[in-house]
Amino acid sequence: MGKKLSIIKYGFVAAIVLGVAGVGGHFAAMHYQQTMAVVQQKKDAQLAEQKAKRLEREAREKEREAKRHPNKKSAVGDADAMDDAETLEQEMVQKNLDYGRVLLSYEPPTDDGIYLVPYIIKGQDGPMLYVSVRHLGQTPQNFPGVDVMPDENTTYHIRPEAQQVTVTEREGGGFTEQFDELVGGETLKALRVIGRTDGGGVKIIFPREGGSNDDRLLTAIECQQVDHMLKLYQYLQEKKEKGEWQAPATNTATKEDTGLPFEGEFTSL
């Protein structure tokens, strides 16, 4: 009887130890997540401060220039727009595609999660704005698209067309599920809202019952990149409308421009 009691006692102690270890691991994970959130908040605040200072400096320069040359105000505005556009293009990754096209994009995400990756394709006839909607994870999950929530009362649903999601195995492990679409309608509204949000605060959600660990807030950097992509596209579109469009200096083909790139084009960008 004493031996049985000893076994029960040691088993009870072991259970307590394991339970404490499990609780400790849980709180360690929570502490790590909270620390990463604080780091991201500091980065976002620093980025917002830098942007505010840059905008203030640019406003002062434009005001001084307008006072020096009051009759050249529109010309100064055009020059500023051109300089801004050239600066934005230089910050982006550029890649030559088939059929005389050039792709402009920021560096793609590599961490697991859900993302909106806007990009521009400069073709022979003008620019086109697309977005790659992606889920990066360790296993494919029948990716249904994403919901974008700028506030509790507004939701933009971004969904693939039938059979549009592609699955690509990433280097180093994991999978990418993605679909690409020409920006317009609901998606354009969502991107405009994101671009106007300097400090983040917009939720991107993996829409499935019970929620998902991939649900998160967009970072300030993501919002800024969306804003820059929209501004560059608007500038390029205006050049086309004015008859000032210059086709990219790449190898052209007589075959009609196919629009979207081939599957998997951006997982290796």
C-alpha cells in the first residue's frame, strides 16, 4: 500500500512540474509577442516622425519656390511630381518581363502570414496596377483571400476568382498560396484606405470560422508602400493620358501583351 502511495505521490509531483513548465512556456511566448509588438510600434512611430518631417520640409521648399517664381507654380508642381516619381521608382525592385514589360514592386514578404503586395507593370501601351494577395505558411490551407478592416464598421472582401489560387513551395521550406488581380472596385477602395493610414491600424484577416493566427495589423511600412505605389501609378497614368508615355526599353515581342505574369512570378522576386 505504501509503494502505491509513493508512486501516486511522485506522479502528482511530476504532473505539477510539467504543468508549471507548460504555463511558463505560455507566458514566455506571450512575453515574446508583446516585445515584438513594442518594437514594431517604435519602428512605426519613428517612420511616421520621419515622414512628417520630410513632408514639412518639402512644403517649406515648395512655398519658397512659389514665392521666388510665382508665374511658374504649375511647372514647379510638374517637376516635383516627376522627381517624386523617379525617386519612388528607384526605391523599388525592377524586373524585365516578356512582351516588353517592366515590373515595379517593393521587396516581397518572406515571413509567414497574409499580405497584400501591390505592383505596377509598365507595358508598351501604358501602366497597369495589380495586387498579389498571398498567404505564406508551412502548409497550404485552401487560401480563401483576405478581408481588410480599416475600422470596426468597414470590411473590404478581396477574393480570388474560381481556380485562381496557386500554391508554390518556397525555398527553405513552407508554401506560398497566392492570386493576382488587376486592381479595381473593392480592392482599389481597400488600397486607398490603407495608403491614407500612415501609422498602421488596418486589420488584414484570414476569413475563416474561428479566426486565424495570421490575422494581424498592417505595419506603417506596408501602408506607406501601398501609398507610394498608388501615387506612382497615378503619375504614370497621367503621363499616358497626356500622350507623354514612353514604352519601357526592353526586348519587345509581336505577341499581344498577356497582362498578368505567369504563375509563381513573384514568389522569387
